[in-house]
Amino acid sequence: MTPPELSVVVPVFNERDNIPPLVGEIVAALRGPASTKAGGLRDRLRR
């Protein structure tokens, strides 16, 4: 497996309903020849 050329990390906190549309927008924006990887990071610093 080739490492991605671009990684997208999005910090999230209480965003369960917003994640699917966000992923859809990211995928649509990054379509093309570059390999990409996306991940979410739950922000546990906020209480």
C-alpha cells in the first residue's frame, strides 16, 4: 500500500450528525489523482 499524498485530520467534539456530510464534502473536494486519507480526532480536552 502506498502512503497517502495528503492526509486530512479534523478535530471534532459533539459533531456526530455533521460528520457524514463533512466526509462527503471532503471526498468530493479531493477527488483526483492524488491518494488521500481522512481521519477524525475526538477533542477530549473540552468538557
